[in-house]
Amino acid sequence: MEPATPLKNKLLNKVIEVPASPLMKKIGFGTGVGVYELQRAPLMSRTLSPWAVKKLLKRHRKNKDLEKRLQKEAEILRMLSHPNIVGFRGFIKKPDGTSSLLMEECNSCLGDMLEGRFENEKGPYEAKIILQVAYDLSKALDYLHNSALLMHCDVKSHNVLVKGDFEICKLCDFGVCLPVTETGEVNITKTGDCGYDGTPCWCAPEVLIYPPEITTKADIYSFGLVIWEMIALCPPIYDDSKQFDESFHCSGSFDESDSENQKTRLRPALPEVQLGREYDLVLETYYCCTTVEKENRPTATDLTILLLEALNKQTDR
């Protein structure tokens, strides 16, 4: 994607007017931010698709850390270009200091869809849908890990956007990404004092210890838990888990016993539901992605190959 320039940003500010938050439909939320639908005016009689606008919530607008996180996400999204990653549309900073990240809008968020399915007692998603979602996510992670040299650090169902009836899934929310080396380790020459920030229930055991062991294999663990979510229809539950804040920073806040407990933490148990043979590959993928030993987890590239073969076999039947 062609990088934005000061002139382009200036033009964007003139052309795109972002209304006040109460005047837009709220379609999502995150840590200190709201996501709204921006209806764009027709251009030369051509109807334009709506965009998504991410803004700090009013009570958090003076939070410099959240503002930096939003700017960081904009900088990262501007550099990324992949069909399974939400598209960057612009970044606007108004004279009053409020910022807006403009993005491609998708129909739904997987996390919200899971909640709705649970409330309607519909049971696990079909195996073929889980495999399709997994394939789309594996392609996004493969691009991040090997082309962009980034790890997402917060893979979960609420950061997966869905277009149509699972026509395509896109990874979103890149505010806590970390740069990695070509071998998948966190690139400490670029991270500075940044640590691993994420949502604890989706975190790999090795990033919850001190010092954390941060590699792209942590994204693979979280990827496996998204598969778990599509079966259980709820966030990951650990029998031995402690209550954490919504997000955390791995900087030595755990004592030695906490570190040891987290390092050996087992994957969440599957719910007691009857799953047919068509779920065999779904379960195998879940188990291999969430093994405690990160070295034994597949890479994103491995997953794209495995899942594509499985989907092709289904098509041939």
C-alpha cells in the first residue's frame, strides 16, 4: 500500500468529516475505545461503502498511553496489505487533539457472533466453518510473521471480523503488535521497553512467566483458542486460572510461584458436547496449537498448508 504523505493526510482531513461519536452507530468497543460506523456521502452519484471509525472514548481522551496505542495501530495498518487483515483507510488528528482511525468495515465480529449463538443455544459451529475461519486467520498470521515481521499479540475472537456469511475473515486490532526476527523471536533491538500486552485468557503460558518467552508461537497458541471458542461459544476457561485485569504487561508482576504455575498451565478442557468425525482435524489443530511446549506448535505457514488441503478435500467430496 502506498504510504500516506502529509499532503494526503491534509486532503483526507478536508474530504472526510468524522461526526461526533453520538451521531454515529456504535458497532464495537475495546480497551478505552469505541468503534463506529461512518456513512460516507455518495461520490459522483456512486454509492460508497461505510467505513469503521475507531476513537478513544470521551472519558479516556486524555490517556496518552491509549492515544499512542491508537497511533501505533494506524502506523502498522498503513504498512500492511493482505486480504485477511482489515484494510487501512486513513488517520485523522483534529486540532483539539482527538484522533480517528478509519478502517474497512466488516459485517460482524466473531466474538459477538459467538455470544449470539450461545444465547440461542445453537451449539458449536460446523466443522467446515471452523476450518474456513482457521484458514483465513492462518493466512493473516503467515503474512504477519514472515512478510511484515510482526506478531499480533492479541489474537482472539473479538479481534476477528467476518464479512457476509463467513465469506472471508479478517484480523484486526494491531495496537499491541511487536516486531519479530525472521526466526520468530521478538526483536529486542526494535521493541525498546515494550513488553507483551494481551488478554490473559488467550495468552500462551510462556508469556505469562517472568521473564516472558516471546515468540510468534504465542500467536499460534491464541489462534488455537479461537478454535476452542467456536466449539465452546465462550471465552477460554481455565480451572486453575486467577482473575486478571482485561490487559496486562509482562514486566515482572508475577512472583516465582505464579511464573511456574503459568508455565505449566494446561489448555482449557473442551466442553462436553458430542462432535462427529468431521471435527477430527479441528480438534487435532486445536491440540497441536495449544501444547505447552511452544517448540511443538506448528508455524502459521504449516497451518495454511494443512488447512488448505483439508478444505480442498471437502470441496472434492
